[in-house]
Amino acid sequence: MTPLATRLRAVLLFYRGVAPFTLGISALIVLAVLVPALREGRARGLLPMLLLLKLATGPAVWYLAEQLRPQQYWFYYNLGVSRGRLWAGVAVLDGLLFLGTAAAATALAA
């Protein structure tokens, strides 16, 4: 297996472990910010702000993951993937999923 495929699989495996935290925060953002904006008709141009809000919750997710699974990185170190690459992959993947969900909700409401 190539090193790139190994890193991609490692990021997907790591995302599976932190997905409950990231998806829970995404649901809270959608319910607290996007749904009221859609009801009031002010959802236009809201996606960049929502993405920044989602990225700002990254330290909270990182803290929760560190506290609840303190020894989670040894497997990924053995695959040759650092913490920075794991969390960068999670940020990109989760940001894309969140933007897709928010854009779909905005399109359905319009």
C-alpha cells in the first residue's frame, strides 16, 4: 500500500473515532444558528460564518478527544502519521461535510 493511501486510511479511521464529538457540535450549530436564520429568511451569505464558527470549535473537540481517549495516537504513530496531519485531515473532512449539510439545508429551505 502506498504511503498516501495509508495516511488517508489513517485519517478516515481517526475521524471515525472523533466523529461523535464533531458531528454533535455540528448538529448544535445547525440547530442554534442555521435553523433560526432559515426561519427568518436571513440565511443568505451565512455559510462562510458557519464554517468559521465550526472551525472555532476545533479546540473543544481536540480537548474532548484528548481527555476521553488519552492513548489514541500510538497506532497512528506506528503508521507514520503525526497528530498534526490527523487533525488537519479531520478539519478538512469535517468542514466539507458540514458545509455540504448546511448548503443542502439552505437549498431545501429556499
